[in-house]
Amino acid sequence: MRKGKLFLFLSFAVLVGCNENIQVKKKERSVKVAKVESLDKTMNKLTLPATINERRRVDLAFRVGGPLINLNNIIGSYVEKGQIIAHIDNRDFIVGLSKAESNYKLAEAEYNRYKMLLSQESVSKSLFDKIEAQYILAKGNYEDAKNALEDTQLKAPFTGYIDMVYVENYEKVNPGQPIVSFLDLSTYKVNAWISVNDARSIDVNTSFSCVISDKDSTYHINAKLLELGSKSNFTKQSYPISTVIEAPKGVKLRAGMTAQLQVYKSNDNNSGLCVVPVTSVFSKGEKSCVWVLNNSKVTKRMVDLGQILSTDEIVVKKGLKESEVVITAGVNYLQEGEKVKIYKGFSSTNKGNQL
């Protein structure tokens, strides 16, 4: 009986000791966020419907002809610069190079011999000129044969993807005949039309952004002006405009996709001012504050506010910088230095789903 009581006491002591060592991990609060935007961009933003196209597309062909013996005919294949895409049977070209090399060496030896004889005035200048011409011809034929052998390999001129294949393996192809269509997908063109009046306002201070929607996510990608047409379309009364974007990581772009091209026109009066969602602002005493997110922790920041906009955003005169991240919901329940995690699957203000 005493042993049973002793066993129960020891078991209870062990459980108490274990509970003392267990640390309850505090669950991180999920928060909604938004990037701080420039008022200049918000007030002077022009949105244009646009399409995405590959920036560079070329048809690759051999400089020489012959039967194909090796062809990468898989559409969509990724090929690095310098990698072989197709190969022509090179046996005849090897033989041709060997003959050209032999003729070149003989002509070179003959040329050197007659050059020495000419210096000794043992041969006429006209005969030497004839030998020299034969040497130059043989040298040119040798270089051509080397190039022809090298040209039996069709190499990628840049890193890209095979878009179309025009021939079959083992087919005899001619010089200049298109073999594959090759795409450079490291950058894309974003094409749109801009009105005559809006086109006049574009200058060196104008910035651009491409907006792409993919399922529940919206991506904002910085764009650079590539060209602005100088001739308007009569029916549209607008100019063609093209910008270029780099391929974003984690986003699959395809030629022909629809997008939006946002044009941000400069306005010095709004320089330095920012906007945030109204819901991100809370009061602490007589001060207006926001929670700034950095390295998964929140920090309280006092701000000077301006007017409320029709977009449910408020102007921040002082205290924030463009591209900082603020909390937009549940701001009254957070504490200084609290660790949080971003709530996924919402918010068009979470640009690019990169937060």
C-alpha cells in the first residue's frame, strides 16, 4: 500500500517537473498590410490596357545545307547561350576542310619561296603577283572551309526557349531555311495605346509600372520606356507606347497576356508626400500613429496627416517613406515589438505578393 502511494507521489512530481519545463509558444498574430505609396504617383496615375509580348523572337537557320542528324525538337525547351540546338551531318565538311588546308599549305610554301626569289630578283614581279594571288585564294578557301564546318552546328545566340520547330530530324535543309523559332524571355515588351494629350506629358521624370493579375494575386513590376510612337492612330487618336519589364520570379508570363500599364506623371507639388489606407491610422493620446512592419516585427511610428482621399486613403505629410509596409487592420490590438505574420490570400495593396 505504501509502495502504491509512493509511486503515485513520484508520478505526480515528474508531471509537475515536466510542466515547468514546457514553454507555451505564443501564436503569432496574422495581419493585413499595405505598402506606403507616393502621393505623386497616386494623384497622377494613368492606367492603360496593355498586352505582353516577347521582346525578342528570331528564326534560326544554318548558313550551310545538309541532312539534320541531331535536332532539339521539343517546343518549350530551355536553351542557354552557345548550346547546340541542331546539327548537320559534317562528314563532307570535314573532308572539304582537309583538302582546303592542304591546298593552303602548298600555296603558302610556294608563296614564301617566290617571295625570296623576288627579293633576289630571280623572278619577275608579274609571276610573283600570280603566285601571291593563288596563295590569297587558297587562304580564303581554307578559312571558308573552317567556317562551314563550324556552321554545321546551330547554336543559341542568347539564352531562351524554343517556340516553334519548322523541320524534322534527318530532313535535308538548305542554307537560310528556318529551323526553329527562338524566344528571349528574360525581358518582355508591354504594349499599349496612350492618348495624344497624355503622351505630351511624358518626360524624363515619368515612371511606369506593369500590373498583372494572376488568380488571387496582383503583381506590380517596374517598367522602363522603350519607345513612344510619333504618329497617332487616326481611329484611336492615340500613340503606340512600349515599355520593357524583366521577367519576374515566380510568375509565368506568356505572350498575348493582358495587363495594365500604369503611367506615373511627375508633380513637384506632391513631392515627399505619401498615402496609406485610412484603416492603418490609430490615435495614441493626441498623436496619430501607424504600425510599421520590419523583419516580422511591428514598430509604432508617429505621423503628420493631411486630407482623406476618395480612395479611402489618407495623406501622410511626415513620418513615412514610400515602399515601407504598414499594418491595415487590427491596429488597436498590437503591441510595440510584437512579432506578426502576414495574412495570405487577400489585398490588392499587397503588390506583387512579395510582402
